[in-house]
Amino acid sequence: MDTLDFFSNVPENIIIISPEHRILAVTDTYLKTTGRRREELIGLIFLLEAFPNNDVPYEENPVRISIDNAIHTKEADYLDVIRYDIAKPAEEGGGYSERYWEASHTPVLDEEGSIKYVIQNTHDVTEREMARQAQAMSEEKFRFLTDAVPQLIFMLDGEGKPAYVNKRWVDYTGTSPEDTLHNNGWELAIHPDDLQLVRQRMREAILAGEELQLEYRIRNKYGMYRWFLTKTLPMQDENGNTLLWVGSSSDVQDAKQLVQELLDSNEQMSVLADQVQQAYTKAEVERRTLERLIMKAPVFFSILRGPEHRYELVNEKYRQLMPQKELLGKAVAEVLPEVAEQGFVTILDEVYNSGKEYVAEDLTVSLDRYNTGNLEEMQLTFIFQAIYDEQHQVNGIMICGYDITGIAGK
């Protein structure tokens, strides 16, 4: 059997190197993988002439170091994944194809124990490595996104055991990922009064495979508890089996406090409203009582409002002075022109503007009592007294007096 022909057809990427690093033989598979021809490689120094790497100094090339280790130790040496790009032929556009490899270097000894040559066997792991890098990039993006949001993000395995927490969780609780995931730090951060409820609701969610939303308190690194709204969603496969749970916890402490303050405020407002209503009811009762007393009082009484002295209230005795007159809402000068002619409107103006009361005793006043144009003289004792508003400004005048016609001088 032709040994060299047999070796050339081995379906592996194998190259045989002398102790001086010169290429002695290569398999056809190796030539196909690298796009090289056998006559181009045989006799060349492996890494200096055949496959130079301009990005790494020759002395630091990990492949050269691994070969030397195999030669010096006379034992196989294995390389972790390394990148070595393969030149593409011109018909494929030239340039280089990104490739990743795993390699082993196995020394072969002669009868005296000296190195005859080193067998390099390489495996193309580009597809696996690029998938790993894509996975790592995806995980890095996931971490970046979860660390960027203001919520506490976590993942649980299918059984509900903590598997991941984001940086926000670590910063808030002050608990390391190791303690959180493996030393019961997850449950230690939950308020003792809420823990049993969280466990129960989580068990129910796991059994049902349904999302969970729950409010509970989580301790911060200063030992204080704040309320969080936590929502946990199951990630399931095509058969409905839960692979993991993804959850987020949002701080709702301020919102709950605001709601409570509003509730307390509403309760206080309700109490205050009741007190105001009671006070108003009492005042209204007192006002009506006073009004009834005024309306039935044995003296004539009226209230005028504004600088025009319009009638707002008159009692029965006042109406008896002028039984045919419609007084309410009308100005004194309008409804009693004879009074204006006698100078009483001028006196009302002085009381309104100065606030000083005016007292008249046994004064003769001529009135058109029955609206006939005939004046009737009456003997009256009365007082004009200013009425003040909340700003202590005069806004009306009270008139109170006695009709002493027929009894004056007796």
C-alpha cells in the first residue's frame, strides 16, 4: 500500500512539520481548505514562509508556541480556538474569509526518542464560533438593555429559581449576583410580611403557566423597604412548556404614597365638608330664626343694599307704613319720591359713605302710604345704621324704628 497516497486521502486537515518547522506533507483536504497546492507548500517554513501572520510577531504566534511545546515536552499540545483567515481565490472576489480553528500538535518520536516530526490536525469551527459570538453579542445586548431600564429585571428558570438579575437589582438591593442567585439573596430582599404571598402566587403561576402581577416590598441597600409592582411572564416552547420566566419590578412607592395622601386628604375633606355643612345648617337655622323674629318684631325693619339703597328685606311692620307700595328690589328714591324730597335719601347717602349712624326721634315724615298722591304725616322714631361686608366695607343700611303716630306727646 502506498503510505503517502493513503495519507494524502485522509479526510482531515492534517499537515506534517519537521522539528525545524518545515512542511513535510499535507492532506488533500488541507489543500482544499486552504486553497493551496502541494508543490507551493512542501519544504517551506510553516509560519514564516507558507502561512505568515502579519498581525502577530512570529515569536508570539500561538501556533508556533504550541508546536514548540509539543517538541520540547514530547507530548501532544492543544490550542484553544484561534482565528486564521483564509485567502479567497480571485475568481471569488479575492480578499479573505473569516475562519476559526481548533488545533492539536502531536509529536512523533523515532526509536531513540528524538522528534521525527509533528502532526498538526486542525478542525474548522467557524460556524460554531460565529454562533457563539452571535449568542454572546445577543446576551451582551440583552444585558445592556436590561441595565439601561429603570426597572429591576430578573429571570427565573422553569421551576422558578433565580437565574439572572440586572445591574439595577444589584445597585438597589446591594446584593451581589452570586448571593442573589445562589445564597437565598432573592428571598432575603423581599419583606418578610410579603414573602409567603409571593411564594404562593409564584407557585400558582408556575403550575398554570400564566403571567403573574403582584405588588410587594423589596429592601434596598440601606435596609429600607419600598413598594414595587412586579410583572412576570413565562417564556414557553412550541409545546407550551415553560423554559424560563422574565420579570420586571417597577418602584411604585411614591405613587402608593400619593394615593394614600389623596385618600387621607379626601377623608379630611369629607370631614371638613361635613363640618362646613353642619355649620352652614346651624347658621341657616339661626338666620331663619332671626328673620322670623325680625319679620314678626313689633318695630318696623328693613335692609337696603348698595349705594342706590335698594330694598332687600322689609318686615310686616314696615309694610304697614306703606301697604300699597311694592318695595323689594326697588331704590328708595324710585318708590318713595316724597321721602327723597324731604332729604332722607341724602341722609342715607351720608350714612352709606361715612358709616356713621343716623338717629331720629319723634320725627314727622310725610308718606304717600296708599300710592294715591296724598301725603299723610306720621310721627316716627328710627335709626339708619351701616351694614359692613367681610372686607369691612359698607354695602348696605339697616332701618329700624317705631311708629308713634297718635301717641307722641301723650
